[in-house]
Amino acid sequence: MIARIITCTVTPSKVNEFRTLLNNTLLPRVQSQPGFVQNIEALDPNTGQFSSTTVWQSRSDVENYDNGVFPEIAAKMSPLLNGNPTVQTLPVENSSTHSVKAAAATAR
């Protein structure tokens, strides 16, 4: 499994608009992608600090998402952000939810 971690700052005055766009338009698109497993988001509405971790079955699923739907999603989010998001892609080391342990994660 692969985790894709995005951090960014939403313009505080646009947090409600961001939430609506994310929940009604963007998240359903992400969830419909092949290999998508899970999404966890955190948002501080006072500062606009936002973090999203998506979990994918394989690195190729993440690459397909990055080269397919992500540019469209990033373009829709961009007007609501201060600066550019930071994106990291890392192998899942441990997950109690998905019964992944470090030894299994390195085997992929």
C-alpha cells in the first residue's frame, strides 16, 4: 500500500467554499479512482491548515491518479489556497485498519 500526503493552507476566508468543493466534487472523484483505499483529512478552520492522506493499493495506482485526475483537482483547489500544496508519496509502514505491518509493507 502507498500513502499520498498533501498539505496546504486554505485561505481562511474560503474554508467553507473549500469544504463544499472538496466534499461534493473532488472527494467523490478521488474515491472513484482505481486502487483507492481510504482518505483521511484534517483541517483547522481558523488557520486554514489542511492535510489529506489517501491510501492506495499500489504505486502504479498513485501514478495513474497523479497523471490523470489530480491536475484537474489541483486546478480547482488552487484559487482557494495560499501557495502551492506539498505532496509526498510514501510506502505504508504500518496500518492497524488495513493489517499492514512493516515487514509486509517492504515486501511490495
